[in-house]
Amino acid sequence: MPLYTTLELLHGLIHNDPEAVGILRESQIFVIPVVNIDGFYTIYEHWMKTGELLLKRKNNNRSNEGDLNCELRVQGVDINRNYGYLWGNKANGPCHESYPGPYPFSEPES
């Protein structure tokens, strides 16, 4: 989606689309394509095997104790909660959807 949006804006700029030109003149845009490559690949693999979209928001770090007993959708660490500032609560354990990881910045993505 980020790449598609970037291409649309650049196409609009080249063809003098007033909306795209206005957005680019008045905004600062940062494009971050995909940071969670392994989580993305798990979703892709699941789609190719089953035709079902897996709603997974965590990476695939399965080295956490007890994580292999979790269903695929919730295995890993929630990267959004792995940063050092107000680091998350581990009380919910590795099978919880918002598991922050064993310690702040434990994941290479963060």
C-alpha cells in the first residue's frame, strides 16, 4: 500500500494532477514499505495454502518460551509494543495478541 500510494502521487505530479501536486507541496511524506518481513511472509504463505487472509500483526520470533503452543496468528512479538518508551506488559504472555517481547528492543525490527 505505501508503494502504491507513492506511485500514485508521483504519477499525479508528472501529469500535473492538482490534488497530487497540492498534497506534495503541503506535506512531508515518509514511505516505510514493510518492516515486518517475516510476519508478512507468514500471511502470504497462509494465503497461498488456504486462500484465507491471516490477520497477524506480530513478527515471527518464535523463540519465546511457550510461543510454539500459540496459534499461528498470535505467535511472535508485537513490534508496536517492543520499543523502550512505556514498554508493554508481559503479564499476558507470548500467546497474547499484544505481547511486547521479553524486554524492550528485543526484536531487530524495533
